[in-house]
Amino acid sequence: MTAEPPAVRTGIVGLGNIGQYHADRLEELGVPIVGGMDVSAEARDRFAERYGVDVYDDHHDLYDVADAVVITTPNRFHEAYAVDAFERDLHTLLEKPLAHSVESAERIVAAAETTDGTCMIGFNNRFRNTVRLLKERIDSGQLGEITHVEANYVRRRGIPGRGSWFTRREVSGGGALIDLGVHAIDLALHLLGEPTVEEVSGVTRSEFGSREEYTYLEMWGDDSGPDAFDVDDSASGFIRCADNRTISLEVAWATNRPPTHDFVVRGTEAAARFDLLENELTIHSASSDGADHFVDTTIEPAENDPHADEQRAFFEAIDAGRTVGGGVEQALTVQQIVDAIYRSSEDGQTVAVNEPPRAH
């Protein structure tokens, strides 16, 4: 009889909503949670009571008893916790985005290159069944050459509570673009086959969160008013990659239009459309069989929990001693694109990715 691999003792750094979300799924997978760490005593007490585990105010103490960590802190603090985990060769699942800035992201990547642990960045949408089914069809050539992706992640009203870390640039690194946009950008690059990114043009806006009379609909968290909001609430971008492959991007926390999570993937043989939050995929093509006609095929994949499947892939990679999709290098590319969109908006012109900021 083959022995079961030893259980991976896992700790969670950052015990807010997303930390608890991960903890719930770890329990469902049967992964032993050995503890949690947070700087907030209230968050520690809540986590200890809910999961019956030890909690710490110093991540080093948690790292002493863990084989793997899930890091879910505000963006600015990703670097400190991730680098220390890499130095201990801990397996690390780091929530998106990689960091709050390109400079911090680059230091994380440099540290990740020296670790013997498995590292994965939490781009969970790659694990949606709709996306996995579409990626298999792309990789098998059924859509031909993929040339363009329209990526939308737009809320009508959905700014996080003004005054939370999400709406403070010093901690988050940005607003809707770095929060929602990283999901859309990562997924578009993934479906394009991770092409080399050449240049970016974009505009970011702050049109709603800075208003005193902002209409409070579907906003989660407490509202501290416009003085606690110094980030973008929407962004539009155009990303040009090698071989003339392109991405058009629309993201928003708030805007006066219906919400959409629509992605359109255009290929030379067929195109695909899906809504990121709905479980339906449509393939569009044309045929001359019998008589010229359009072909629209609707596919309904089995529903799944992408966070749970993301975690499953992470632990399978640990067991196999291999890397896993959604790694630090791909996350760094996403971070560079986000930074380039912010700089393009500020400078009013196209920015080459990796181009240093212009002097003002």
C-alpha cells in the first residue's frame, strides 16, 4: 500500500474576510490549519474562536510551526511576509496582486527565485471551469490563433468602504485597477498564451468615490467619506503584445452603466464569449458546410469553486515538487502593466512596459 504524503501544516497571515474564506476551504480540503497571524487582536480572537487554532501577533512564531502559508494581508505588506516565508523555504500562496508597487513586486520575485518552496499567486479565476474548458479548446487549436481579448470587470456600484485599506493608495497601491483589473489582465494574458507585453495606453479615473454625495449601493464596509478615498474607481486600457496580439480593458468599482464581467476571446477560426461570474461559455464561428451560416454553440460547464480548486492545485504542486500556474513571474508582468497604465494616464501617452518613469 502506498503511504499517504505527510499533511502540509498550513498557517494564514492576515485574518480578515479573505483569510477566513481561505480557512474555510482549507478545512473542506482536510488541510491542517496550525494557526493564524494578524496585527489586530480582534481579528486574532475571532479567528481563534472560529477555527480553534493558535493565533500570533508575530509571523515568525507562526512560521516556526508551518510548512506552508497563505498570505492575505493588504497589498503593502505582501513583501515582508512573503520574503520571510521564502527565506524559510515555506510553500507560499500569496493573494493577488503581487504587491502594491512594481519595486516591491520585483523584490518578491527576486526572493522567490532563491526558495525551495512552491510559490503561487492567487489568481483564482484561472481555475473556473469555464476558463479551464476554454483554455483547453484554445490549446488544442479549435479557435485558431488568438489575436485579441476584450476583458471587462465592471461594477455599477461597488466601491469598498471608503477609509478601508482598499481606498488608500499608500497601502493598496491603487484602486479598481489594482483590485479588479489584475484579475482581468491576468486572465487575458493567460488566454493569449502569456505573450511578451510591449506597450500600454490607459486612463484611470476617480469620478465617484471622491464625491460627498456618493450613492451608497452595494458598497461593503464602513464609509468614512470622500476624504478617505485617494485612488481610482475605474480604468480603461489598451495593451499591445508581441505579434500584434492585443487586450482591451475596462474595469470599475463604480460607473453609470450596467455591470459586466464579459470576456470575448477572438481567434482566427472561432471566438468565445463568457461572463466571469456566470457558468456559461459560447463559441462563435461560421461555416460553409451545406450552406454558408453562423454557428453559435453554448456550453454549460459543471459549476465549481475556483478558490477551492486553486488551493487543491497548490497542494498538488507541493506534493509533486513542481511549480504551478499563476507564478510570480506572470504576476510581475501583471504588476508592470498596472504600473504602466497608471503612468500612461498621468503622462497622457503610451508607455513601454519596463520603461522607467519620465522626469517631471
